[in-house]
Amino acid sequence: MVERLTKKGYIRSDHVKKALLAVPREKFVNQAASRAYSDKPLPIGFGQTVSAPHMVAVILEELELRGGAKVLEVGTGSGYHAAVTCKALEILGGGEVYTIEIDERLYRIAQRNFVRIGLTSIHAYLGDGFNGLPDLSPFDRIYVTAATPEKPEPLYAQLAPGGILIFPFGPQNQIQQLIKVKKTDDKFIEERLLEVAFVPLKRKGERGQPL
Ligand code: SAM
């Protein structure tokens, strides 16, 4: 699968390639383990899916990760994408991954998955990730794994100077755009990367709390 994604141009960097090779996707998709290495979104329970591997690769490449980066993921789901991000940072020399999930059942499953693969350094939070984690900001990189029809202003506000934010923008069941935002000293520069189809970002209006 990784070779296919490299040939198709989704994987362009060594750290993304090695991170995808290092994380066993089958451990995150119990019911669909036999399809873990097809380039498709797969069910992770409770009406949610883990993104297709090419989408994980695209987001990781566009994040332009550097060693030492502090990264926030919104939408932990199974924990697969956070685990790949964590591995990519390890390969680059270290960094920190924070992730926030709105569904407590998935939050708990992801915690178990992190332990199962021996990745206990990921900081997992429960809450509405639209609001980010203001007390822990700023973040060098933020990415969102569910689509929002409104711009996530709190996430823009939690970006460090030079930071990058990636999120799927658009309504449910319609074509969405993957947006990349770069924060310079005094402004945000936005770019549309590609058309995507993500599950919707839910809203609860509560702040993330570590359990
Ligand atoms: N990154 C995940 C993985 O590797 O399995 C897949 C993410 S799935 C496409 C989207 C996730 O976002 C779901 O787990 C969903 O419960 C979560 N979600 C939806 N709205 C959210 C919100 N406001 N805050 C945090 N998580 C949210």
C-alpha cells in the first residue's frame, strides 16, 4: 500500500513513508482488519470512519512537519492518524501530539489502541475540538479530520506564528474543500488543496477535558 501511495505521489517524504510503514492500521480497524491495507476509509464504529491512507498521507505532507513541533489533531476517531503523526514526529527528532475527540466511546477506544501499539506519549482529550485546546495553545500545526461548514476561528487563533492549519471545509453530504492555512506574523494565507468527502464535525460547545 505504501509503495502504491508513493507511486501515485501522495507520499513525497521519507518521514511520512516510514511513519505509515510503522503503524499497523489493522490494529485500529478491528471489524475491517482484512481490508486494512486497501486505500479506503473504513468503519471504526459509532457511525465513524478512519480516513483512507492516501488522505492521511496528503494531510501529513501538507502539514510540513518539523522535529519539535507541537501538533493538535481534531477528531481522534480510532487514533490511527494521530499514531502516524506521532511516528512521523519521532522520525523527525521528536515533538508532541495532542488529539481531541467528541465521542467518549471513541476517545476510550483510541486510548486502548495507543496502549496496544505502545504509543503512550499522545495527549488525548475529550470534548468539542472546534474550540481547540486554548489552554494548551499555541500549536505549530493543527489538522481537523471532520468537515465543518463554518471556518474554525478558535483554531486559527490557536496557531503559532509560522503555523499551519488544515481542515475540510463544507457542508455534510456535499463536496468539501481541504483548506490549508499558513499563519505569517500578521496574516493568514489560505489555499484550497483538493476536493474531499469527510464526515461532519459535530458541535457540543464544551471545552476539552483530560480524563
Ligand atoms: N482521525 C481518525 C482516525 O484516525 O481514526 C478518523 C477521524 S473520523 C473521519 C472523524 C472523527 O471526528 C470522529 O471520530 C468523530 O467522532 C470526531 N468528531 C466529530 N466532531 C468532532 C468535534 N467537534 N470535536 C472532536 N472530534 C469530533
